[in-house]
Amino acid sequence: MSEKKIIIYQVMPRWFGGEAGKFNDFTEKALHEIAALGITHVWYTGIIAHATPAAFPEIVKGSAGSPYAVADYYDVAASLASKPEVRMSEFEALLRRTRQAGMQVIIDFVPNHVARAYHSEEKPYGVRDFGDGDDPTKQFSPENDFYYLTDDFVPPAGTQRYTEQPARATGNDCFTAHPSANDWYDTVKLNYGVDVQHGCATHFSPIPGVWKKMRDVLLFWAAKDIDGFRCDMAEMVSSAFWNWVVPQVKAVNPDIIFIAEIYNPDAYRNYLSDGKFDYLYDKVGLYDTLRGVICCGQPSSAITRCWQCVEGIGRNMLHFLENHDEQRIASRFFAGDAHKALPAMLVSAAMNQGAVMIYAGQEVGETADDAAGSENGRTSIFDYTNVPTLQQWRNGGRFDGGRLHPAQKQLRSDYSTLLNVVRQSDAIAQGAFYDLMWANAGRPFMERCYLFLRHTTHEILLFVSYFDAPEAELRIHIPAHALDTMGLPRGKSRLLTPLLHHTTPVELSVDSEITLTVKDFAYEIFRLSEK
């Protein structure tokens, strides 16, 4: 676990350079500007070779295919290379450029399913393809890589150019030969020795073949000095596998991080035990709550419940307000205004010691309204598309924001200021947390504010987020218990210096009271010091 705050920039190379983005679009200048946002890690999404419509469009989603329908675990997508015949070399050069810019690299690991037409041309000598040697007459066998059905496969489009006899179970645990358009029909579920159709009985001895094949995939990429894996739908794979495989990978690289996409809070601690994962998605907790506060008038006091639910494991949570699955904040389906997200971004980035992530385009207010294939406020991951606001920032490869509107430039500057303060603060990376909502309950406007402290022995920070537009006067109280907890003597006036905006310091009275005038989704970090 890093002692510094991890700040992740998720980006799909497919659209970073336009509708046909390449590895080489991430120039030294581009990566320098990404790092300047305060980023420590880049999650290059959709790197691994995946199914495309070229051969069988009826089993591929969109015009480009899903990056989560992996077609060859040992290769990168040829479409991302300027010269496809040296695509791996181009990706390795991207790794070097990213590190030279002072950042580390995360890629996807997709363990639950593969593309229906999976076939590895680039696998190392001695490695067998998934399904090679399976007995398709058995619906389940611990020796099979796939689950088999009795009927022939029929894709949602109904065409039969692609044949699969017998059908195999679809990736989202769909055990029918006729998956719907809403199923993950472009993928086939892998068999980790769990008889899903018969009470999920486990067959883990001897070690299933899929376990060994997936270990070899992880070790292959770890040998290329990948710094972390974002593990797709990790909870759809038995925790026993993770308990077995992660220590083997970390034996090769102890610093490599594992991030679990997971949506079941009841399973959080199990996926952290024995060091299986370093970080877990905090979607159903903090993300959903912050969205409710921004969009639905949910009281900000609900945020308190978020940290209480993960108390003791807060340092292991990954926070975000956007990713490839979620709607863009600036879209009409979410906040409709990127500025409204900044108070929530402050909470997301600074509430605990865990990692935080932004999605490329978030920092310039992308709405996902004008890009091909994008709908309902989401940038399409299935199509050759682009992110218009990101292209305005790229400005023909200059990466200077030359085509951004003034409000977009200000938004990017606001993100940069916030994330760099977060990155550089020991109190945020390692300090203790103190929720101030209980001490200010019932005061005017408190149901539209969230207040907390982060502190170490040498740094004390006060965080204020205001989730509303009308001007309000906040009277904030820091209780004696908080002063005692932080080792501060009572009855002294102190100075609060703002770190995010160029405003004058504010006095904390001898009664530990501060009065602030806020408006228009204000947010601030104050450093507490003696007068």
C-alpha cells in the first residue's frame, strides 16, 4: 500500500487521439500535461486485444467491440498501433513514456469471461488456448474451461454466420443458448471450478486449469513492469482464486496493485483479507450518495454513513465520480453542470486515505452528447468515437487547451489545483479523519454542506463542501473533543488559510467558531495554524 495518495486518470486510447486513437497519441507533452493535473497512475483502458466486427459482427457490440470481450490475453489491440506489426513494442514505448512523465501504469485484467471467438496467436510456447481439450458433452466439469449447454448458440441478431455447437454460457451468468441484446452475448463465461447451476458447489482440488492459465496471464503482464491491474467484475470470480493468485504475482512484484470492481459491500472485507486486493470500488457507497446529494436533494449528512460503512478499510476504497460505466457529470442525465461536481470531488478525493480516480474528459466538462455511439450521458466503449471536449484540450496535438472555452479552462485549472493539493498533503494521504457533521447538526444550511477534518501531528486541514447555489452564511463549530483528539489546547484563536482559492485567511475564534459566506457549489480546504 502506497504511503502517498494514489490519483488515477482513466483513459481509453481508442478515443484519446480522436475516433481512431493510437498509443503514439500519448506524446511526452500529453503525458506531462496529464501528470500536471496531479495524476500518479494512468489506467489505460482497452489495451488488451479484443473482439472486433471484422469476422463475426453478430457477436460483437458496436462498431469497434467491447474492450471487455478479450480475444487474446497475450496481445494488445492492433488498432491502437501506428504500425500493427510492432504493436507490442509501441505499447512498451508508451509504458516508458508514462514513467518518464512521473506516472505509473494500470491495465485491465478481465478474469470472468473471454470473447466468444477467443484465439491467441501471441501466446507463449506451451500455453494452451481456453477450451482446448474441453469435453463439450459435459455441461459442467472441473476439467473444462467453459460451461456448455445442450442447444446451439443463437445470437440476439438471429443470424447464423457464426456457429457455436453446443452453446457456451454467456459472461453475465446467462445459461441459455439464446442470450438477449442486454446480456453480455459477446463473451463466454470461464469455469473456475464452480458448478454455478448446482448450488455453486466448488471443485478446487486439483487446481482448475483456468486458475493456472489466468495466473500465467497476470505474470506475463507483470513481467512487462505493469504497475497495477484493475480487475473487471472481480466478485464474479471466487475469492479463493484471488487468495491463490495475488500472492504469486506479488512475489514477482511486491509493489503491484490490484483494484477490484465490486458492488457488494458485504463482500468487501473478504476481498481485502490476506492482501488479496489493495483497493475496491466504492460505487454503491460514496458514489451513489454523492450523486444523490448533487442531483436528488439527498441531505449531505448521508455522507457520514458512507465512511461508517467502510470504517477500518477506508484506506482501501477507490473513489470516483465518473468512469466508463457511469454517466458524465456534466450531462443532462447527471448534474447538467460540471461545476456542481467540485464539492463532491473534494469529498471523494480527500475524505479518507484511499485512491481517487477521474475519467478523461471529466476535467474539461465532457457531456457525451455529441460523440458517435454515446448515449444517455455515457461515452461509448463499444464504438469508434471521440470525446469532443478532450479534443478541444488536445488542440491538434498541442495539448495546451487552445480550443477550450474559458469555463472549461477554469474547470481544468480547478481540478489541477485540487488534485495537486491532495497529492502533496500528508494529512490527506495518511492522516486521521474527524467528521464535523454531528457537532453542527441543526445549524442553518448544514443539510447542504459536508464538513470534516484530516490531521497528522504536523498538519491539520478543514474541508468545507457546499452542495447548493444560493448564498449562505455558515457558522461552523469545531468541538472541544476534536481539539483534544488533535492535541490542541482549548480557548485559543487560530488562523485558517485557504489552499484552493486566493481568498484571505479566516479566524477561528477562541470558542472554535468560524463564519463563512458561501455560494454556487463552493468548496475549500483550510490549513489550521496558530496566529
